[in-house]
Amino acid sequence: MRMLVFFDLPVVTKTDRRAYTVFRRFLLNDGYDMIQFSVYGRILNGNDAEQKHMKRLLTNLPPEGSVRVLTVTEKQFASMKLLVGMPLFQEKKVNAAQIALF
């Protein structure tokens, strides 16, 4: 499974920029990879991991802005099509059998 986090946060004031930076660093430290600007995703190992990371997200939400979460299966994620641009290194094609979760 994959958990995708979409966010749109204000960066007008210094406090807003700090909240954005803290939230983005939380995502990176928690194992999320940037898919594109303001869209981050991570691999999950089942429903228990989904609940765990959802709780972690809820405790680290910024005070303002919009944050959304979508959980999809690996098959659904793999069917995503890149229309313009080049794939990132993290998006290299990998079969589901090649994924090793620890």
C-alpha cells in the first residue's frame, strides 16, 4: 500500500513558513518521498501501518492550510501515468515481488 499526502500551506508570514518547514521535515523524517511539489508518499505494510502513520500525521499537522491523505494499493499506484516530465529516481519500475519491507 501507499499513503499519499497532498498539502497546500500558506507561506506568507514567517510563522507560516516555519510551520511549512516543520511539516515537510516531519514527512521526510517519517519516510515519505517527494513525488512532486506538495505531494509526498510512502510505502505501508498493511492496515496497521496505515493507522499508525495516520495518527502520526494527525499529531504533526500544521495549524493552517489544507492537508489531504489518500491510501492506494501498489497496483493502483503503479497504474499512475506520468504525462509530462521525467520520472524521479524513486519511481523506477519495481515489481511487487522485488519490494522488501523490514
